Amino acid sequence: MNGRDLYYLLAAFLQSKLLTPSLTATLYHKPPTAAFPYYSATFYHLQSGVYHLHGTQLGDETSVTISPDGQQAVLVQSNVTAYTKGGVNYTFDLPLFAALNK
């Protein structure tokens, strides 16, 4: 999946375009006992209020930081896994998302 399609898919989930608003709220509801970061429905929910996902497979790495309403996002897809340097999620997309949303 290319970055554009991935963004549209993730935004559609967050905006209740694929599931009912009730089901979407259930998926992304913070459990009362959950501490940050916590995980639900593909995303790590960060204390800053954004959602984050990260994954690698066969040398490819994808990292996404997205606002809960799906309107703002930084998606990084790389064919080089950067675990030895902290991965693209900590060295690139989280800082970039924070800088763009100041």
C-alpha cells in the first residue's frame, strides 16, 4: 500500500467512515486504568494526544503519527530498517509531527 492509500484508510477509521461512530468510539476509547502510552486498534495513544503506529517487515519500515480526527498526519515508509539508530518513528516522524503542529 502506498502512503496516500494508507493515510486515507487510517483517516477513514478515525472519522467513522468504515465503522459506525459507536464502534469507532469503542475501538479508540481509553480504558480508565490505562497509562500512556496505551495500545488499541492499531495505534499507540500518546500522552500528547496523537496516535502512533510503527511496523517493520522484510526490511521495510512504516511509521505513522496521526491526529485523533485523522486530519493531520506524518507517514514515513522506508525500505531501510533503522533499528540500530532508533527507527524512523523516533528519529523522524514523531519530531516532524510535533514541529509541524506547534
